[in-house]
Amino acid sequence: MRLSTNQVFNSHVSSYNKGYAELSKTHQQLTTGVRIQTPADDPVGSARLLQLEQQANLLGQYKANMTDATNSLTQEESILKSMINVAQRARDLAGHAGNGAYNDHNRQAIAAELKQIENELFGLMNSKNASGEYWFSGSQSGIQPYVRNADGTYSYQGDHSQQYLQVATGTQISISDNGFDAFESAKNVSRTETRLDTAGPNGQRLYLSQGTVATQRDFDGGFRAGAPYRLEISGDAATGNISYEVYDKNNVLVPAQDGGVGSYDPTLENPKISFLGVEFTLDAMLKDGESESDYATLLDGHSFEIGMAPDRFATVGSSASAQITDSTVVDADAYAAGFPAGGVTLTYDGAAYQAFAQPGNAPIPSTFDGVSNTLTVAGVEFSFSGAPVAGDQFSISADSQENQNILNTIAQLRQALEQPADGIEGGNLRIREAIATALGNIDSGMMQIESTQAHIGARLNSIDTLTLENESLSVYNASTQSLIRDTDIAEATSRLVLQQTKLEAAQAAFMRVSQLSLFDRM
């Protein structure tokens, strides 16, 4: 085969360019420290690097999310700590209010401070974060969680959800708590009610408190099933002894071991009886001319009915002139079967009030009495006052007595202390009962808040663990990327010397070949 001079030169240029390109690439790998300059350098390694870079970005996002979650939970914990401090002050005041030497003026002074505490708690429970979102509204962070109703009670408007952040692959962590779990789930110690059935021959001399739940297990396992009960008081004028018996709804005597039979001494300070996990205060009152020796005669024959406290109703209205003054369950069966779980909306159409179930706004059969100005809906009678205007609307939600938020607890105590008790029949019992209920419910509310704090602490501990894991994965990721991407300096240096030697040899050979000529041999 004949080789022309042009072919020889072209072959050399091509080989030289290839060798120089290889030398240049090796030199670039050494100077930059990066082995894979383009995907063509290592297709498999490039694909693996892309995966690792995506993982690194994800780990970086997880790290940022964990920082945000830590900040959020730390701030929430600070708010809850403030609530505990405020609630503890309210508890101290409740204890002071029970001082037997205090009169109405002293109790009203305590009520004034409780009002300030009530407002402070209301503000804390409606706290916002730096973005203007409410902490305790659940997933509805734009809705104020707690509102003050026209009757002075407080209602929760948020949902039962939580807000989450992804902090690891397959792992989300809650960065907030809803008000229902944090405050609404506190057990109410006042879940029973009493009323006088029969007074003694000389009129009522004995008053029975509404009762407080002292033992949850006994209340759930025994009291509920037998309600309503009948408490009968017997006095023996000859001996002066006073005893009591408790009968359940089937007229069966509650056994003595369950507290259904016992003796009662009205001369004791703050005398109590207890059965099936519920504690009651019995307050005896003498009139002028009567003495303690008359107790057995005066108290004999008193009987009381004791049952479960009915649901309460929270009302939010939009009327300027009319309002709901009372809400009473008049038909327990109809209420249990037909009252909507989501509540009802009452609307005045210009002639009468109409009822609609929520959610959905479906009409509910109702009876409006224009004379008494009452509306009966699903076993509940609502009483109105004032002159309604077409378009007036009220939202009604049922509030079980099983739980009670701490705001309503303090509000109820404040209202009880604001009312006069000095010289009023049964007034001292009412004050003692309000204080006993408040102490129990404040403790219950603080326990619920502390439980929420414990859950926050557990989440913060989880974040600490996940942070260490994230850092370890980030180090491993960076190390693996370095192994795949970075240049092996020793290998590349050796290769550079070899490529340089080959290139120099090729240049020398070409110089010799390019100088060959037939004329030199003639």
C-alpha cells in the first residue's frame, strides 16, 4: 500500500491531537481534583453521582425542616409553660377563696384577679407564630382557636388535626398541637348533678352539692351504669344518729362497700359522703331557735336525686337585639337520637325560628312557640329574649360534660365568686362546691397541658436522634461522592507522565519520519 506524504501528516496530526487531549484531560483532573468531568468519562459513576446529589439535597432539606420543627416546638413549649404558671396562680387564688373568714367583698377581689388570669389564658391559647398563624387551631391555622361566647363561656373552633414536617425518609413529625388535644380533653370532675326530691317535715335543712369525680375508674365502672340514684337520709331522734342509703335506678341498694350505706355527722366541718367514685358535700343549716341536737329530727326524710350532668350548649349568635337565654334538654331520648353531632344553626325568617343541621345545612323539624318565645329542636328547648330581626342566626353546638377546658373552669369559678353568698341560704355550699370543682378541674387542665409538654419533649428527642442520623448519612453521602468523583492523585500523576512520554516519543518519531526523502539516498 502506498502512503502519501499527506496521509502521513494527517495520521500524525490525528494521533497527536488525541494524545494531547488525553494529556490535557489528565492535567485538568489533577488541577481540579475531579475525575468525572463529563458523563462520558464514567457513565455508571455519573448516574450514581446524580443519585447521591439528589439524596444530599434531600438530606439538606430534612436538616432545614428539623431546624424549623425544633424552633416551632420550642416556642410552643414556652407558651405551654406560661399557661402552667398562670393556671397555678389561679389554683392558688381558688384555695384562698375557700378561707372561711372571707366575705363577699374578699371573694369579689379574688374574682377580679381571676378575670385578668382568664384574659391572659385566652390570649395564650390564641397565640400566633411569626407567620401570623395560630398555634392551637390544628390544620386550620388561619382560624382563631378560641372564641368568647355571649354567655361568657369559651368554645374551640379549630379541628383535631396537626401540622407536620417531613424530617426523614418515611418520617413526619408534628410541629404543633391542636387545642382539642391540649385543652379540651381535660377530664371534668363535675359530671354529676343533684336535686332535692323531698325535704324534711320542717322544710329543707340539708343541701347536697353537685358532686365531684374522685376516682375515675369507679365512676366509669360503677356510677354511670346505675344512674340516676336516690339518696335517702334517716335520723333517729332517740339516739341522734343520722344515716343515709343510696339506691340505683332500679331501686337496688348500693352495697356498703361501694359507699351506698353510711352515717352522716352534720357537725363536722365540710362533711362529705362518697360512693362509686363520686364525692358529695352535705351541708346542714339550722334556723333560729334550732340546735345541733335537733339535727336528727330536722334532717330525717330528706331525699335527693343524683344523676349524670346533661350536655351544655355553646351559642354563637349574630343578632344585635335577640339572644338565647337558656338551652335545656326536655326529651333525653329525642336528644340522644336526633341532635346533630355537628350542632345546629337557628335562623329567624321574619316569622319564626328555623333549625338546620350542621354540617350540610339540612332542615330539622322544630316547633316554635311565639308566646313563650321558645324553639324545640331534637329534644332541646331554646329560650329567646329580645326582638329578633329577619336574618338573625345562632350557631349551637353540644358540649359534653365529660371534658372541660381550663378557660371555662376559671370563668365558672370567677362567676361563682362574683355572686353574693353571705346570709343566703345554701350560699356557703355553693361557694365550697365551686371551689372544689375548680381545684379539681384546674388540676385536670394542668395535667393535660403537662401531657402535651411531655409529647413535645418526646418529639424534640426524636428530632435530636434524627439529626444525628441525618448528619451520619450526609457524611457517608459526601464520602461516597468523593470516592466516585474525585481524582486519584497518584494514579493520575503516573498516567500524566506516561501520556507525556508517549506524546514526546510520537513527536520525535514524526520528526524523523517527516525528514525522510528519496533524494537523500541518491
